[in-house]
Amino acid sequence: MKTLLTGTVAALALASGAQAADEVTLQLKWVTQAQFAGYYVAQDQGFYEEEDLDVTIKPGGPDIAPAQVIAGGGADVVLDWMPSALASREKGLPLVNIAQPFKSSGMMLTCWKDTGIETPEDLKGRTIGVWFFGNEYPFLSWMSKLGIPTDGGEEGVTVLKQGFNVDPLLQRQADCISTMTYNEYWQVIDAGVTPEELITFKYEDMGVATLEDGIYVLEENLEDPEFVDKMARFVRASMKGWKWAEENPDEAAMIVLDNDETGAQTETHQKRMMGEVAKLTAGSNGALDPADYERTVETLLGGGSDPVITKEPEGAWTHDVTDKALN
């Protein structure tokens, strides 16, 4: 009887231990793809489990805005680009960057070379495909820096609201479109276009790169020490996932594919994407570099008559979580 009771107590202890894992819901910025490999790897390799976390990863999509999801209580933590996060903050949603896995920007403009475009100045008089929903901010800041109006005309650019595909370029509706180094650029190539037919302008090279794919939470939650501790464990496990993905890109891509419930992704595309994404996360230990933050803010404030943000943000980022996660 005593042995039976002991076994029952042990079983109950194990059961309660299994239930004790802290739940975290993460909202991605876009659909399941290698752009988010670090999180899927952390889940697959048990890194979250090691930190006593039960993480739910929610894919995004064209109709899903991470800021709205976290504002509505649908996530504890979200991935967002800093321009849209800071714009949300200025509008009253107190998002705070707690970690920055992406060190470099993957955003660029991809143009037909036969249009005669060779330099940014040659964009005048052209039709440019631009993503919106917060992704337009770096482009608008860049045009403002160049002194090129975005309301059309021979001295300005005509902005075409671009969907999340490359059709405007392929169908010659636009001279240039927005692309990411790890995604849409390769969709153009896969459509039969050769790299020699294209010219690209990387935002990183243009001096207007803004931070992408940061980890954000609501400011009020950071007042709770238990929440901060949970986020430190989440960031630590996530960065472990990212470094594993950098070192094992093909395996990481396959883990992403295993999590793609839509079946829309292909092995070739995801492996190539992971190789490109690894270049962007390289050099980051998860802690936000204040210089990168300042550059982003400076770019966003330089929006001419229509700046992304109108004043220097306060309290928009913290090292509290990464200090705890990395030490």
C-alpha cells in the first residue's frame, strides 16, 4: 500500500510539474517560413521546454497586424518591424522592444535594369511598388532623404500599393518593387528573370535601414518580475534556436516545413531563405544595439512633411530582459 501511495504521489508530482510550464503565445509577423526559423527550432529542439516554457507560435498573414493582436490580448509577445512598432507606440499602444535577433535589414528595392535605373536619383518619374501596413515607413523616409516626392510627377515617384507578391514587376506595372533579400527577390528569379536583368538597392546600403523582426511586449507587463523572468527564458531559448538555425540552415528549413500547415512552402525556397536569413541574424546575441536603434529613429524622424514618428520615443526599448537572459 505504501509503495502504491508513493507511486501515486510521484505520478501526481510529475503531472503537476508537466502542467507547471509557463505558457507563452508568440504572434509572428508573417506566415510560417524560415524568416521565423529560430522560434520553430527552439520549439522543435526542446529549448523552450528546457526553460520550462510551453510556447504557442501563431502564424501571421496579410490581414494580421501583430500590434492589434497583442492589444487585443491575443499574444504575450509579438514580432514586428521597429518602424511600425514605434508608430504604434506614438499612437498610444505602449510596445517595448525586449530583444533584437535580426541585426541587419533584408529590405530592398528590386528594379528592371532595362528601364535605365542605375542610381536612386533615377527613380524620379517611376512607378514603385511599396508595401503598406507599416512596411511603407522605411521607403517614405528614404524618399524624403533623397528629396523625391511620393505623389507622382516627373520629379517624384508614383507609389503603387503592392500586395505581398511580385506581380507588379513581372507584369511591368511597376519599374521597381519592394522585396526582401530572403523572399520576394527569389520569387522574381524563380519566375525566370536573371539577376543580370535586375538592379537592387538595399536599404542597409542606402543608410536608411530600419530594424526588423524585433521581439515586443506591452510596457505594463514589464512591471511584473515574473513576466520579465518568463520573457528572459523565452529570449534565451529563442536565441539558442537562432544560433542553431544559423549553424544548421538546411535542418532548420526542414523544421519550418514541418510546421507549415498550409503546405504552401517548398524545400528549395525555405532552404534558400534560411541561408539568407542567417546573414541577417548573424552578429546578434539578442540584445538591441542602441546605435541601431538611434539610426532607425533618425531615419523615421526624417520623413519630411509626413514623418513616421513626430518625436523622439521614450521607453521604447529595454535591456532588462536580455541582461537577465544572457547573464
